[in-house]
Amino acid sequence: MRCTLLNLSAEGCAIEVNEPAFVPQRFRLVLASDSSIVRDCQIAWIQQNRIGVTFVTVPQAARHAPETADPTTT
């Protein structure tokens, strides 16, 4: 679904869409001008065709980090 980015901050953004009822509570935002910029979003508010979203951060435990060996196990 296409949208217009109205403002952007480190914590979230405001977008404008044609049909806010069709926007899920959580979604992934991909910038058309640079598809390497992707943010997982959650709706914070809706006012007519404008939607405020907060960026969802991946919990630290869910990130894929290299496992370290536990010296107490054999």
C-alpha cells in the first residue's frame, strides 16, 4: 500500500494513506526512494487519513547474536 511520509523522527513518523481502515496495527514501512530503509511500525494514532506510528525495535533477546561458549559445560 502506498503512503505519503509527512514527518520522520528517530522514534516514529506520520503518514497519509487513502484508506486508513486497511492499515494493520503493525506493519513494515519501506521507503520508495531507498528500499534499504525499512522500519517495523505500530500505529499510535489515526486522524482521518493521517496515521502516527512508532518504530518497533527488535527485542535484544530476539536478535541473532553469535553464541558464546559456556566454560562450565562440557
